[in-house]
Amino acid sequence: MVSAKTEIAVDTFLVGLGVSPGIAIGEAHLLSRARMAAMERSIEPSDVDAEIAAFEEAVAQSRRQLEEVRRKVAEKHPEEHVYIIDTHLMMLDDQMLHDETLHGIRELLLNAEGALKRALERFREVFASIEDDYLRERMNDIDSVGERLLRNLMGESRQDLSSLERKAIVVAHDLSPAETMQIDQNKVLGFVTDVGGRTSHTAIVARSLGIPAVVGLENITALVPGGTPVIIDGSAGTVILNPSPSTFREYLQKRQRYEYFEKELLSYRTLAAETPDG
């Protein structure tokens, strides 16, 4: 693994998981370096009601945000994308999440952030023991919902993709499915993340939108300053930082070939199916 440094060597190659095919070439736009760090602290019994109220308000605020995302997504995306947002809305109402958090506040006398953090850790333990890859990847959805709750609880806002002023490759610790669905395809050329898997909802959405993506790079947010030239090969799972002129030309040609084949394949979609005997 390449260590973090100010200057990146020419043709620095990184390998992650290619979850959405295609080649993207552009400058890095650093969206986020890390998840929220919830501070756990003890509270007085007299503070319990206020902490419970803060948690419930964070849930209500998160629900309002997701309902607004759902409304926007329903206007321009297929029904299966709306289903992902519905899944996140259902997770907000999960009884175990609420019970574990309220137990932490009432019985353990933890602040709301700390109690929620412990509840999310319990979820991770349960999902980590699941053998099925697809079901295990649903932990990413729990993390997305938990991240939203923590940000609202702590009064923090996350820089979103609407801040992009020009075309770029997004570099983030992670992107939630809700964020991915709201990507402006005229601005986001592709994205790379520290974490993620092939069957995550974020990867599924990226494929459906046709946005090249490589995930699971572990520390790319610590390595790449904003504005760094980046090439993504979403088919091979390769990311090239600070590409040389020869590498740039090579991948420019690869992108042209890929786009040509994509157009050729799309041209066959309107043809009637025929059997060998007519």
C-alpha cells in the first residue's frame, strides 16, 4: 500500500474492486476523509430525557431528509432505486436500533451519540457473522443510516456533490446509495472510495447509472489531494494517480474503444430476437 505524502509519483497505480465498468479521466474532488467520530461520555440521570429527545429529533430529521431524497429519486430513477431509499427509511424505524440506543441512554447513562455508536457496533457484530456476501454487504446500508443519524445528532453537515462546480472524479471515504443516486452525471465522471464492496447498494446504483467506480482502496482519501489527475478503470479495478502523458494517451484510447463498443451493443437492443432456424 502506498503511504500518504504531499507529492504523488508519476503513474502511481492502486488496485481496488472495480464495481462499475468504464474509464474516467479527470481531476480528483475530495469529498470526505472519514466517518463521523462519535464522542461517548457519561451523563447525569437528570440529562436522560434531553438525550432521548435529541436522539428522537435526529431520527425525525433523518426521516425528513430521506423522504426528500426519495421524492427526487422517484422523479428520475427506476423503482428499484426508490426501494433502496425505502430500505433506509425502514432501518430508521428498526426496533433493535431504537431499543439499544435508548438502553444505552437510560441504563448505561451514555450521551445519545455514544449510545447510538454502541447500538451500531452491535449491528456490525451481527452482520459480520453472516456468511452470505450480499446480506453481509447490507452493513453498508446500516453504516449509511448510522452516519446520517450521527451527523444530525451532532449538528454536522456533510459536503455534498452539489458543490461540484466542474467535472471531476469524486474521492470519498464512502458514498451512500442516497448520495450516489443524486449524482449529476454531467459533473461526476466517476468515483473512488476507501471502503465498499461489489454487491453494495452504492455499487449497484453506480452500475445502473453507468458511472465508472472503484471501491475498497483503503486509504485513497488520505493519499490524494484535491486536483490530482486521476484515471479510473472500473472494469479492471485500477486507479492511476498523476498519470504520465503516455499513460494518459493509452487510457484515452481505451476509453474511446470502450465507448464505441458500448454504442454498438446498445444498437442491438432494438433488434428482434431470432433463433437459428428463423
